[in-house]
Amino acid sequence: MKAKILISILALTGSGVLVAGDAGSILAQAKKDFEQAVALQGGWTSTEKLIKDAEDALKANDAQKAEVLAKKAQREAQLSLTQAQGQQKGWSEPPYIK
């Protein structure tokens, strides 16, 4: 009975094992979004640090820490990209400059 419950829980939550590739794919998307934000002059320096820390955790084979940091980096990269896109669309030259 206990084995069936455990198998059911693992089936619902995934394998139960964190793979470094998961963090790697999240990190790759974070880098992509961050690069887009930087291209729009809206990249956040805190995102860059999170990306570096996640890479360091991956190199140290700490998959759990790497995933946490990669998720934070991904969230910040998305937010910075959204902010940069909004500022690009909403910004106009002040009338006193024209």
C-alpha cells in the first residue's frame, strides 16, 4: 500500500529527482531574455548576478541551488524585458528638447 502511494506521488510530481539539465534549460531562457532586455537598454544588474551564481552552482554540481537561482534569474529577466519593452513603447522625447 505504501509503495502504491509513493509511486502515485512520484507520478504526480514528476520523477522526484532534480536533474541539472532542468536548471540549465531555465538558465538558458533567462540568458536569452536578459540579452533581449540589455539590447533594449533595460537589463538589470541583479539579473546578471543571479545568472552568474546559477552557473557557478551548476559547475559545483549543486542542482537544487542552481534551479532556485535560475528560476529567480528567469523571473527577473522576464520582468526587466517587460519593463524595457514598455519603456520603449511609452517613452517619447520631452517637448522642451524638440
